[in-house]
Amino acid sequence: MAASAREDGARGQKQGRRGCEHYDRGCLLKAPCCDKLYTCRLCHDNNEDHQLDRFKVKEVQCINCEKIQHAQQTCEECSTLFGEYYCSICHLFDKDKKQYHCENCGICRIGPKEDFFHCLKCNLCLAMNLQGKHKCIENVSRQNCPICLEDIHTSRVVAHVLPCGHLLHRTCYEEMLKEGYRCPLCMHSALDMTRYWRQLDDEVAQTPMPSEYQNMTVDILCNDCNGRSTVQFHILGMKCNICESYNTAQAGGCRISLDQQ
């Protein structure tokens, strides 16, 4: 299967198709781990039982003249441009997407560089509009996405920073919002729910509980502010007395309020 994939890729290169579904490039990487030729590390990893270390790549093969040579941006034999962008550290060849190599991340990122900053605590490049406006979690990018369980730090999919500081792939975040609104790790609201909470206020006010429940209170824990409150029980939701969020969980059994008996 792996051999067939390589043969199909090589055949496509000879027919004039550059690169693969992942990258636009004019060369094949010679994998230092198995000496096989693949368009990129992702194609390699999808077809082998081991991973290609991008930093150890030393040689590439030109897709036009098929000369194997040291990794470089242009073919030394026929002058084919292997990539509009080339990083000699990551051995990344691709069309120009305003990429830049981040020394702190250790890999290349899609830019432009001036639109991003590297958060040393999160250990990740983030959009400039998040500078000083996001919750830092040490080395958060070194954790896998809690939705798909795949790597975030080296992923080609953009990371989305939740208000709680946790990271998801942006595509996973968009899928998550179809089913719910809370971070799968800490249950904090993943977006501003203020407008919905006020709508829920109206629904609660218009839906009185039966008389046997009207003096019922319950202790709750708020997932948004981590505060504890004692509130009146309501089937539609129980609002935190501290931050007014309905993203709460019951922290004990219901009881009759002595003050309202």
C-alpha cells in the first residue's frame, strides 16, 4: 500500500502535478529513516509505521530531472524552484503563504510574522489581538486537542484559544459549537454567553415552578467563575449569584429554605 502510494505520487509528479494535498512543492523528500521518497512528512507518516523527522532531512529529489541532491530551494541540475518558501531548518517547501520560522516554537508558522507574537508561557504563536488579552496556561500547545486527540503544536490547522486558555483546532471548535458551548476540559463557557443568559432570565421568570418547589434551594458551583452559590431551584437553570452565568452544576441535594417556609 505504501509502495503504491509512492508510485502514484511519482507518476503524478511526472505528469506535471506539483506537490501533494498538503503542500505545493517541486521536490520529494528523501526520508532519513527509511530512504524512501515522499512529497512531505505527512504523506510519509500516512503510509509508514513510523514518523519522518523533518529536521533530519538532508536530501531531496527534483520532480523534473529526478536528481537527488542536498536540500535547497532550487534544483542544482535544472533550476526547478522547489518552493516559493523554503526553510532550511524545517525543510519546508511550499508556495508563499507569508510563512516564517519561529525559533521559540521550533517550526514554521503561516504569517505574516508581524500579525503574530510568541507567548512564552503558552509556548505558541498567537494573533496580535490576543496579546495581553488571553489566559495563559503553561505549555498549553504541547497538549493534544481534546476533541480529536491529535497534536496542536505542529498541526497545519490553526489553533483556537478559548477564554479559559485551553486550545482546540479551529475546525474542532466549530464542530463543538454545533453540540454545545463549553470547553471539553474545564467546562468554562467557550464564547460570550451574556445575551443567551439574559434570554434565559426571561424564560425562568415566565416559568414559575410548582408550589411544592417554590421554596426549594440548592447549592451550585459555577463553571465560569468557580464560585459557589445557594440559589432557588429551577428546572430551566440556576443562575450564579456571583457572575450571573447559567453555566452551573448542582453541588448538593435540594432542600427547603427555612427563610421562606
